[in-house]
Amino acid sequence: MSDPARRQARLGMASMTLAMALFSINDAFVKAVASDLPVAQIMGVRGVFATLGVLAYLAIARPAGAFAGLMHPLVTVRSLAETLAIVCLIMAFARIPIGDATAISQSVPLVLLPAAAIFLKEKIAPVQWLLVVLGFLGVVLIAKPFSGGFDPAIGLAIITAILFAFRDLTARQMPATVSSSAVTLSTVAVVMIAAGTFALVRGLVPMTATQIGMLAIAGLLLAWGQAAVILAFRLASVADAGPFNYTKTAFALVVGIVAFGEWPDLFSITGGVLVVVSGLAIALGLGRRA
């Protein structure tokens, strides 16, 4: 790899890391209001600002083929899966530490690998199965079912990971003509429309200016994070930038401590390490058959 290409790859890695930091801060603002407002209303209000942010990015950056595949059925299915996943994740944020919820939700490769073996008939090497087992052991440690610290809301974080895995499995079936910006726009727009409609039907809860401001900031952070992800994959390969997705667990841990005083115990730390290391190893292709 030449020096310019290496520098470009490093910028891509930095962009992915920045995206994870923005997503984590966005999660903190959402968690701050999650106990006081209905989930659908949170998603709907945040979705308005996120959609505006993504549209602003597309208007400024003008990426080629920005809307290619926007109305493809698989894009819509992926967006709906992410919508349901976000519902579960926000509900989990209201009950359990943000670090625990994030670590479990990042166990997507541990779910995706068995799903690919079952539904796509992909061959999985023994080492990869071992990584899946170790990762799920990490989830068990975070859940702490053997102690008084177990919270049923852990199940919501697990459902989030399953839905994210389904989302990614759907994305793998999309034609190459579908652009990443179209997928991003579809996601924020579907979340906004679906959640907003549900919130209006159920009736809106009065919001303070502070709550609206928090969700506005969260929406913009979400949009900027999505833009940073798109930029990361333009600058670097999936193999180079993708693994930095796992920095979100570290950012979530710091956010939990600083914003909410959520200090992780030994079980959460050990479990989080197992989930991240196993998922990262799977993402990097460790043990994959030739």
C-alpha cells in the first residue's frame, strides 16, 4: 500500500471511530429522556432532526447515485428491522447501564454467523463456532442471571442484537446498485415516519424545551455519525474501517460513567471484553475456511 493510500485508510479508520463517538453521545441524550417520554415519541422527534441532517449532508456532499435503490424492497425491510431494534434498545437504555446495553447490542456477528449458516448455507469453521460460544458467554456474564443483578431488560438488548443481525443479513442480499446514502436516508426516514405515526395515534406527551433540545442534538449527532460512516467506507476498505465499529463499546462505557455514574462491575467488564474480542475476531475472519 502506498503512503497516500495508507494515509487515506487511516483517515477512514478515524472517521469510523468518530462515528462511534457521535453515536454514543447520541445514545446518552436518548437515555436521558427515555424514562420520561414514550419510546415512539423519542424516536419520532429525534428522527425529524436526523432526517433533516442526512438530507443536509446529501445536499452538501452530493454523492453520486445518492438515491439509487432508495425504494428497493430490501432497503425498506432493512429499515423496518432497524426501527424495531431501536425501539428495543431505547427501552433497554431506560432500565440498564448504557455500557451493558451497547456491549450486548454489538454482539451482532455472534448472531449473524449462525444465521448465515442456517439461512444462507454458509460453511462455518470450528474456530468461528468457538468464538460464537465465547461471545455468548460474554453476554451471559453481562446479564448476570446467577446474581441479584439480573434485569429482564437485558432481554431487550439481546433482541436488539438479533434484529440488527437480521438487518445486516438483509443488507447482504441487496444488489450492488443500492447506494449507502440511500440506505441511510431510508433508515432515518422510516424510523421518523413509523415512530411519529405511532406517537401521534397514541397521543403526544408534553415536552420541555430541554427535552426537545436534547432530541434535536441527538438527531443531528445521529446524522453526522451516519455521514462519518459513509465517509469512512469511501476512504478505507471494509476490512480496515469495519473493526473500528467496536470502539462504540468503549465510548459507551465512558459515557455511562461520565453522564450517568454507571460504573461497570467485573462481570460487565469481562463480558464486554469477550463480546468485543469475539465479534472483532469474527469480523476480521479469524478461523475462516479458505
